[in-house]
Amino acid sequence: NIDTSYPEDRAKIIRVIAGIANNINQAVKLGNSQGRLYYSDIDKLQNSLDDVKKTFGEVLEVWRLQRS
């Protein structure tokens, strides 16, 4: 069975995670080609992960409120 509840929230999560995956892939490619990874790149990745945590928190709160 496929859960079809909250399709907009699920789509938002997928977009955010896809963006993070793309950022990580770009950073790794850059690191491999240059032989190093800069702190600014690591900071960007950390900010992206923070965005994921924030988005998950928002979505979970909406789901929690809709269930009650």
C-alpha cells in the first residue's frame, strides 16, 4: 500500500533531500578533482543539512497537528 497523505509535504522533503544530495555530490567531485575540500564548502553542506532538519521539523509538526 502506498500512503498518499500529505503529498505536498512529501514533495517538499524530496526536493530538499535531492538538493542536499546534489550539493554533496558537487563538493565531493570538487574535492576529488582538487585534492582538497574547503571549509566554505563544508559550511555550505552544514547549512544544507540544517535546512533539511528544519524542513523535517516543520513537516512533522504539520502532520502531528493534522492527526490531533
